[in-house]
Amino acid sequence: MSRTNSAHPVRAVIDHEQPAGTLQPTRSSASSSGPCAVTINPDMSSDSNGARVNEAKRVAIFGGTHGNEMSGVTLVNLWVKNSAEIQRKHVETKPFITNPKAVEKCSRYVDTDLNRAFTPENLSAPEGDDLPYEVQRAQEINRIFGPKGSPEAYDVVFDLHNTTSNMGCTLILENSKDHFNLQMMNYIKKAIAPASCLVLLNEHPLLKYSTSRSVAKHPVGLEVGPQPQGVLRSNIFEAMRVILKHALDFIELFNKGMEFPPCTVEVFWVLERIDYPRDANGNIIAMVHPNLQDCDWEPLNPGDPMFQTFDGKTIRYQGSGTVYPTFINEAAYYEKQQAFVTTRREALVASAISKV
């Protein structure tokens, strides 16, 4: 596809996910550019035979972190009434509506974005009704499913989201050294083949990891789209449901003692956030170019069309190499001054894992 000015969109590093670390991820490619810092999960240990991981006995499924993302809201409400579908013999699974007031209003949030509220400052703030509603919820969720970063925290949290972007099914990984999550994502990808489920790796030393799922030892985000805000589409609903089934099946097999050999997982590693072109007053002056619209995960090459101004001029991508954009024209990210994020394709090697 052909993508097609000299105006440049604002660029900024992604601002909302992961803390700094120090270790280099294992790669099957020779690429060394881009973000590379990671954190080690204290729930895992490694030896020459692979990673030894504690059982994932306690699992939570979060819906309604954003109250207008209806697949997760509907599934979790369904499972709150009858959780038989998500229970396994060796796993205790708790469905939970994280932002009930936003769900009631069918809005993304009430006062502030819950999925950015799990910062140390918010979680340690003195409790009180004067706090933003979502900060109060973050503190409560941290008490129930955390404390964040502690041995008492839940083993796995699946946080269910919808996107208006044409992303399909996307698992979000926060730590390239979380071999348990890498193995689970590999299992899911194989289980649903030939259907597609891509992996977005959101890891950078400058990111602050403050999502709702960050309370868990193994946080997993799931984005499924495209789906408009406040709308429920059957195909998106069922795709999310199927992925959760296979994820829970994987955890059950692991807890029963199944060992998983080394595997390679293709990921799309977040590089940067691209804003819309704006005038001196901060007003948007261009739209996502029609050649880029709905082309999540497809290569964007230097010189390809990226934006189209309101008077029809084309703004081309000025990067130094090929990237793979996603979250293209996501409705919720206009307020965050984000038109899309760029990623690079990478193959991560997951160690063999076995139960401690």
C-alpha cells in the first residue's frame, strides 16, 4: 500500500506504563535499538533448566476500568452472576468491576483515568472523600488485590479493554522478562490459530507503570477492537471470551505441573507516541491519512502518508526506518494528544517454565 509536506507532528515518549529496570531482554534477533530496560518479577527464579515460577493460584479478571468499554464490562458482570465458566480446579478466579460509577455513567472515567491512577503517590495518599473518585478506587483495588509489588498480591490480573482502533485481539505485556506471561501468550496464540492475537510490549525505562493491572505479579492487558465506545459487538465479545478461556486453561495446566519448553514470541515493542499536527494554539490541524487509517500493525515506511490536513495536504512519516503503528485514531486518546503509537517487531525468547 502506498502511504503520502513538511509539517511535523509532535512526538513524545509514551507516558503511562512501566518503571525502570536494568536487565537486557533476551532476543532472537540481532536488533539492539530502542528501549531495553526491564524489571525482574520476584515471583520467578531462573536456573540452567529455565525459570521456576510459583503457582498462579489467585487470578482476577477486571472489567470496567474504562466504563464505556462494553465487552469487559458485560463479561465480568456475567461472571459475577455465575462464575462457573471461569473457574478451574487449581485456580481461584475473581471477576471484578473496577470502576462501577464510570460503568453506570457509561463513560471512560468520572474524575480521572483509573488506568493511570496506580502511582505510588496515589496509593499512599491519605484516604478521604476529597480524593478523585478513581484514586479512591485505586486504593481500594490495591487493598483487595495487592498490595502492589508485595508477596501478598494476586498472581495474575487480566484487565479487559476495548479499542476503537482496528487492532484485532492484542495482549499487552509489560515486562519482557516475565517468562510466565510470555509462555501464556504463546499458548493463547497457538490455541486460537489461525485467528490472530498479537502481543504489544509496553516497556521503557522512562515509563511509569500505573495501570490497574499493575497490582498483580503477572499483569496482562487485553485490547479487542474495533468497537465504538458504549457499544457491544458480538464478534468482539466472543473473541475476548475465547482468549480468557485459553488463558485460564494455560494457568490450570501450569498449576497442575505441566512444564512448558522454551519458545519464541513475536512482539510489537512500543517506541513512541505520535501526536496530531497542531497550530500555535494547540488545535488539531490534520487527520489520520486515509492510507493509514485502519492499518494497525502494517508497516509505515519513511515517506509514507501519515496525516492529511483539512485543506487536503499530505504529511509524510519522517522517521529513520520502518515502524508498525497501532492504536491508530483511538477515540479515547484525543485527550492524551496521541494519534497513534509506533512499534518495532521483535522476537523474544521465553525460557522454559516449571512450577516451583
